[in-house]
Amino acid sequence: MKRKTLIAVQVLAAVALALPLSAAERLGAKPGSKMRLEGTSNIHDWQVEGKLIGGYIEVDQNFPLEPGKEAKPGKVEIKGEAFVPIRSMSSIEKDGRPYSTKMDDIMYEKLLEATNKRITFYPTELVLKEAAKDKTAPYVYDAKGLLAVAGVTNEVSFPVNVVPQGGDDKRIKISGTANVKMSQFKIEPPAPKIALGMIKTGDDVKIIFDWVVGPPKKSAQ
Amino acid sequence: MNENQINSSGFNRRDFLRGGSMAAMMAFMGGVELFAQTNAAPPGGEVKPGLKVKVAVIGLGTWGRDILKTLARLPIAEVVAICDKYAPSVKRASGDAPNAEQVEDYKKILENKNIKAVVIATPTHLHKDLVIEALKAGKHVYCEAPIAHTVEDAKAIAVAAKAAPQQVFQPGLQLRSDPQRHFLLPFIRSGALGAWVMARAQWNKKHSWRNTSPKPEREKELNWRLDPAVTLGMIGELSGNQLDQAAWFFNAKPTAIEGSGNIAFWKDGREVADTVQATVHYSNGVFLTYSGTLANSFDSDYEMFYGSDSAVMLRGSNAWLFKEVDSPLLGWEVYTKKENFYKETGIVIKAGASKSADQGASTAPEEPFTNTPLSYALGNFLRNAFDIATAVDDFKASFGDDDAEALKEHLAKVRRQPAAGYLEGYQAAVTAIKAAEAVKTGKRVELPADLFTV
């Protein structure tokens, strides 16, 4: 039954991706992104970070591509996918220094990296809550979509800030924080066998991301 | 590992003592000698079952066969081809890689897209073209040290490796991958030895260095180490790891080398010295004396580092600390295992031996065969090759392949197993080449700082 539901969700995502958007602007992933996972355990908090967020979005003309551009309240048509290669993420100390390759391997195993190489988010809805107050301020949206982790897909929603960077390459930074639970994705919180198995990891995980997207590079004349 | 990473280690005495105190407490609680580090990870780090890198070995002389035997024991290594232009050498080595394709033309290896990494163990003077062609073919390259017999060749290799950030280039400076050395590094850099005094290295073995073959041309090839036109002699071919280790531990570059050599025993018509001595001066004001002979094997090979408070001796993957009577008490050494060396008492400093503490053993167990500096170097090379290839694939899948600078920046942040890079390989080769020059000419050779830049 669960498998059927999963297949149905994935089919829906695929169908949504296949539908054309009217007068869409395609924005592809650019370097400069960051995703951080934060969680807890009974000995100390943990954090994992990766610098790769790939994928693309197609948005309608109401999406702000330039700083200070007027945006109408309400829905923006959106489709696409944002993905993070699991092996690009690694555990770090709070100050950013590398933590442990053993912890990385535990994470990869829990995320079923062998069979699910990516964490993928398929946006389905974007609603403008607050337009930018000035050229450097963010446009605030409510985002909804399907989050696929370790072979399990769930609908999630979270606020995002959109900040057009302007400049020649017209990059746009999309930032947000989503709160999820490992158990939502059928992931049993890790309990490493070290320290007599006394270490317990919390179920809650915070996903913090800065995703940089932009229009395709113009080919040289 | 690059030079910046090494320099940015930021070790200080307080950090070291903090670690030492914890280790001492643990040792005291267990009532056993101090082994100051938990079990070292196996070569290449913790490797999941099934994680394999397809690798070929080019050059199947004595050292090439040792490499092959080591690869055969590494879970991450899948030796898919072996190559030597001399067919009997390929046949002789095939027993250690029974499933590998046997090849006499290295170009077949480079053309094979299935092969991701190559280990080059040919004579030193043949490295350059092989390395550059292998890098051009997209292979990850492990090249035995010294990487070249001339500064020009060494620089050409380093430049090619620098220009290939999507691939791993690792020179055969195996001590740079040895967990024991990495355990010792903060100890030494933190100033636990006091002020630097001097260093000493030795390599003694009774061996003619001469090989025979019924074919004169083959015999000439086999005896390249005795050919004055291409050889770096004993000091150039054998001291590379030891001199590089000194530069690494001192965090300093050689500035001048004085040397001498003679044919003390093997008077068989050779022109290459069988006994050598050299003094290598480093930019921190300290010098290392090196001696080596092919005429006597007493005391084999080892390195000594002397400070005003204590001295450290390294033999293979073992190390001992010898304290001066007036040196400050570090704390932890009270509880450690001691071994006697004639009238001296050596305090055992050993990484990765906590298993013996767990078992209540009074002495550290011998490490299994695979856990030699060579196995760590090869294991780390293959793991880094895998991780870099994965990172390149991930980056290109995320952003395409039209932003080479961003990719380079991304790869610079990929976590790597400890290993020497092109810069260390180049600098070690330059040191070896200049040391050989000093021994050959009997003159002092200056090494300006700009000689070490790529």
C-alpha cells in the first residue's frame, strides 16, 4: 500500500514536471549554494553541510528576476526540482571544521545513498506573502512541494526568502528553513554502537538552505 | 594535502598537552601503557563493501610487484590491468593479480576508459611522459618517488598535475599518509621536543643493486640505478621519504646540501657510489645528516629528530621518545610503555594501538601486513580518487560543466584522506635531485627558495 502511494506521488511529480508553464522563465542551479542539516542527540547537537544544490525551476512572469521588481500578491506558477547529492554532504563541527568520516558513512547509510543518490524537492506551489520593501530586501513566499528522501516522498511546506542579486548574471538566492522528522521518511534515528550504544539521535531535523539559481549563460556571439 | 593545510594546523603545546593528559588518564584507568590514539582507520579510511576503484599498475619490477601485493590486500583496490614492456615481468607479476589483463604497451591502459587510476612504478627517468599522458587520459595517477630524475621533468609533472584538479595526483611519499606520522606531527610541531637541535636519517642494506639477465640490453635496463646517465644514486632514489619527512616535520624547506660518496665495497666497475653521506640544511636553521650504504646492513633504516628536551626515533611505523633529565614533565609519559635501548629508555609513542590496551596485552600487536605506510598511501590514493570523481560527477550533474573555476573551488573543499600532492612530490624530487648532485660532485649545492615553487 505504502509503495503504491509512493509510486503515485512520484508519478504526480513527474506529470507536474512535464506540464508546460505559460511564458515561463527557466532558472538553473548555480554554484554558491549551501544546504545544512541540523539535529540533536543526547550528547551534543550535530550538523551536516553540503555545497551542491542542483536542479532548476520554471517560474511565471510574476517571479522577481531583478531587485526591486514589482510582484503581485498570490500564487506564482512554479515547477522544477532541487536536488542535493547525498555524498556531497559531510558532517561538520559547529565552527565548520570536518567532523568524522564515520559519521558521514552512518548518514549515507541512513539516507540509503546506495539506492537513492539524492535528496530531491519538487516545488508545487509558491505564494507571495510579502513583497520586497527595497532592492536588497527579500520577497517572502510560502512554498509547498514534495520532498523525496531515502525513497520516501512527503509533502512539506515552509517559508522562503527570494533575493534577486541583479548584476550581469542575474542570480537569485532562494533561502529557507524546513523542519522535518526522520521518522516521516522512515529513517530510524541513528544510535551509534560506540559509547555502549548510549548515544541517541533526536527525530527532528532542520533543513537550512541557500539555493542560488539564474538564467542560462548567454552564448558568446 | 597541500602546504597550506599543513601550515594551518595551528598546533601548540597546550593543545598537545590537553590531548596527552586525556590519553594519560585513560591509560591510568586501564593500568596499561599509553597508546595515545584510538585505532587508526584502515588504509583509505573506512571503506564500505563494494566500494572499488579499478586500477592498473605500470612497471612491474621489484617495487612494482610489492605495490601489486599491497593492492591485492586492499578492499578498495580492483587491479584490472598490469603492464610492463618486458613480457616475462608481466608474467611473473600475474600471480598477484590473476584476474588482471596483462599488457605490454602502456597506451592500452591509458585508452581503457574502464580504468580509473594508474600506479606508475617504472624507473624514475621514465616517469614524466607516462604521468603526463596518464593525466591527459583522465586517469588518477600515483607516481613513485622521486617523481623525476631532473628538475625540468619534475616541474613538468607538477605543472600537469596542477592543471588537472579533477584528478588525483599522488607522489609515492608514503610517510605522508602514515597515521603514525600524523599522530606524531602535532606532538613534534607543538614543541614537545623543546627547541630544534638536529635530525639524522639512515638507510643501510647489504645489497649489490645489480641485476643480471642473459640479454645485455635487458641487463642495462634492469640496472638503471647504476647508470650514471639516469640514476640519482642511493641518496636520490632512497632518501626521498626521509628527507621529505624532515621538511614536513620541520615545516621548512632545504636551503643547501653538502654530500660525498664513494664505492666502498661493490668494486664491480660501477661508477655510482655504494656509500653516501650528506648534510641537508633547512630554512629553520636545523640540519639533518644522512648516511646510507649498500655494504652493511647494521641498524637498517630509521630517522632521529633531536630537540633540547627530548629526541624521537622513528623506525617503520614505530616511534620512541627519549627525554633529557632536565626536560619538563608532560604528564602522560609516566604511564606509558618503555623499552630499553642499551643505556637509554625509550617511551613508546604509537598511534592505532589501542586494541592492545583493550585486550590487556603488555605489548602492542604487530600491525597486519596491509597496514604499512605503503598500504595507507595506496589506500588513501584510491579513496581520494573515488571521492574526487564522485564530487566531479555531482558538481557537473548540479551545475553543468561550464564553470571550471567553481568546480575547482568545490574540489578544493572535498575532504581527503592524508596524502602528498603534486607540490610535495615536486619539492621532494628537487631535494633528492640536488642531494644526488651534492654527493656526485662533493660540492655544496644551494637551494634557493624559488626552486621549490610550481
